[in-house]
Amino acid sequence: MKKSKNHKNNRNNVKGRAPAGVGVRPSKSLGQNFLIDEEVIEAIVDGSGVTEETLVIEIGPGTGALTLPLAERAGRVVAVELDERVIPGLRVKTFSLGNVEIIHEDILKIDLRELIDRELGEYGLKEVRIVGNLPYYITTPIIMKLLEADTGAASITAMMQKEVGDRIAAEPGTKLSGAITYSVHYYADVTSIVSVGRECFYPVPKVDSVVLRMDIRDECPVHPADEDLFFRCIKAGFSQRRKTLLNSLMSLGDYEKTQIADALDRAGIAHERRAESLTMEEFAALADALKEV
Ligand code: SAM
């Protein structure tokens, strides 16, 4: 994984006072922390790899901090926003650009595949890239939906809470890794674009952030016989990460302890190892061994 730049906003961001252009009272329940730092915005747009041949799907445009600079660079931007209060203002701001559509929808409910196929068919653009300063309360479900939906997107560039970003960017099989590490690395190659201090948002959140770019792989790094079982093994392994694999895998529920011990032996994995020490290949070998039990 490439190292990212660090960015802190040194200008005044007085807590409780909205900078010009925000215009709505930020909703905590919608995860609204608006980006107010121009350098970070530039780093995200640069890092996302968007060109005039790109259809951008933006998640949660809010008041448009990223939407406008993205639209200036992209062929077209389709932005999906749940908060109806910001929609009219966004449509006014982006109207004259002529290449932006704002959709009032829940990103977790929308049929992305259908949306992307329709847009590509209509506008004849070459590639799709997904970009967003994600609402923190649903970061993981959004990323998993984007990866699992087989949208044909080349990349996902997303701002997220640093703690989640550090897990996602970790190499599988290292101390920082968690179930999400393996899930994301199975589908994508991860690059850190920029670290973002909390002062770069209005209102100021309690945590710092990071922007990651996930380039969707043409081919997954492992080919487990049963993908669903592979992901269930990872989830079970990390469900109680301090327990040994022999014990944590019992939460799969379908196997006796002796069967798990046998599968671990056949996969060449010591019973007392912990999930975070397993490589992607070892999890795949374990799932394959369990499949034969
Ligand atoms: N892009 C803006 C920026 O960078 O200033 C806003 C980012 S803010 C962290 C997250 C945005 O996602 C908010 O505008 C919020 O209303 C929107 N949002 C929250 N939940 C959503 C959902 N389920 N579907 C689509 N948008 C959502």
C-alpha cells in the first residue's frame, strides 16, 4: 500500500459556525460532516483518477463540496443523496455545468448496476468510478455493497473514519487486519490517498479521517471453492479475535470441534493460531478443507 499525505486544516473552523455555502443545519443522524478544505477536495479529485471519459457515481454529495470539482473534470456525475433538504440547492449549484444529475435515494437501496448500465448506455462513457465522503454510520455496509454489487466500476475512492480506513488498508495477516481487510482485499487493491484531520470538516467530528482508493481487481487473489463459506470462515474467525481459530470457528455453527480441527490440519494451520495471522490463501485453504468435511 502506498503512503498517503497528511492534511490538517490550519484555518479557523469555529465549532458551531457554518462556513459560507453550507446552508443547512448538519444532521448527525445522516452522518453530515461537510468537507471545507480546498486542498483535501483537490487531493480526492486528483486521487480518484477521474477524467472526461469517466462516469462518476458520487455517494452523499451533501452541499456539493466534491460534486462541483468532480463535474468539472468528469464526463458526467450522478450523485445519490438521501437528505432531501440539500437537493434543490445542489441542483441549482450544478445546473449550469450540464453534466450532473442528483438522485434523491438511499445508496444502500438503489440498484447500482441498473443505474450504471443505463447511464453508460445513454452517455457512452468509457469507465465508471465511485467517489464519496461517506456517512460514517454506514461506511462498511456501503463499501461492501459497492464491492459485492459487481457494478463494473474501476475504482471506489472513499473518505472514511481513520480507524476503519486503517483496518481496510492493512495487509491481510497483520495485526491491524480484521474481517473487512480480507473482504476488501479480495475484491480490490487498496491505496491510501490522503490523511485528513478533523478540522477539515464542518461540524468538526470526534475523529480523524483517511481517503482510500480501492481499485477493483480483474481477478480475485484466491479462488475458494465456496465463496460464501470462505467469507463465513473469515467472519467467524474474527468474531472473537482473541480466541484461537479452533475455538472461534465454532461460531460457524455447522461443525463439531473435531471436524474443525481436522480441517485446520488439512489446511496446514496450527489450531492455536488467531484469525489475524492468516493470509488470504490460508483462509481459502481452510474454507476448502471445511467444504470437504
Ligand atoms: N460530500 C459532502 C462533503 O464532502 O461535504 C457530504 C459528506 S457527508 C460526510 C455524508 C453525506 O451522505 C451527507 O450529505 C448525507 O446526507 C449523505 N447520506 C447519508 N446517508 C446516506 C444514504 N443512505 N444514501 C445516500 N446519501 C446518504
